[in-house]
Amino acid sequence: MIPCQSHGRNDPWQPVTGRISSGRLSKSYTRNMGSSARTYSSRQSGWSDKVCTWRRYNPLFCPRFTSIDGQDTSKPLPYDPSSTIEAQLRSSLATSLRHLHTTYLDSYILHSPLETYLKTLEAWRILVGFQDEGRVRMIGLSNTYDQTLLARLGEDSGHAVQIVQNRWYERNGWDREVVKWCRANGAQYQ
């Protein structure tokens, strides 16, 4: 057992202090961390640096970068939306690292393709740079159902998509073509 903050069953974002097993902690964070790094800042959720003392290998930190089109602008943003794509990504990454009290992320995902392919490619190349710097272990793309986009990003950047996070359900044909692309190219489908 390790001391840490967990989440109540009825409200997954309600912080509850207690002792939980590392297995439960890992499941909790795998389920709840997603793109919510800012939820876990000390200022916003009441966490303190002393409340949570676990070994870094327990949770997987896998936040996403969400462009302004997907943000709830009534909440604090992790970047200045008027800045360049690179500045937005750097600020968002720094915010996630700071709020999660870590020096690297297990993965960093573009929440969805940006408004144009060129902007998506620019963002992708910045993620590749984060990975080259050792600040991110794996990079990926979410909410893309076009395997040609995934292939093109890899071809144009020289760095293949490693993770695809999509909704997987009957109405989208179980995302067959993207799943097939992931299998053929060694990418994780989540």
C-alpha cells in the first residue's frame, strides 16, 4: 500500500485522500488521467506535493494536446490560443509536466487533427521533437479515422504514429481500416 490521493466512485474528479494499492492506483490513473493533467494541479484540486508520494512507474501519464477548437474556453487554458502552434504545444506540455510532478510523459497525443493538414504536420513534428528530447516516450493521434492521414504524417515527418486513440464501436465499423493500419505499422490502437 502506498499513500496517495484517489477518486470516489460517484465523482471521478473528486479528490479523496487515502491509502490504496499500487494496482488500484495504476488502474485509477489509466482510467482517469487522459487529457486532464490540469485537474491535478495543486491549486485547482487541493493536492499538495506531500499528499501523493508514489514511485513514478505506477501510473501512466498520457495527456493529450487539445487545440482551441476542442477546449472549454470557460476554464483556464494550458496555453495562449493566440500564440503559435509550437508555443501552444510547449506551454501545454510544460503545464502537464508541472501539474503531474514529473519530468516526462509516457505518451503525448494530439487530441485530433488540427484544422489543416499542414498545421497537423507542424504539430506532429513538434511532438517528434519532444520525443527526441526525452520529454515524451510515445506520441500519437486521437480521433482520426483516416489511415491515409496516419501514413502521410509518418512519411512527411520521418516519424511514424505510435499510438492511435479512437472510439471503437459498431457504428464506425469497429474502425477496421485504422486498426489494420496500426497492426501493419506497429502502432498501438487504444
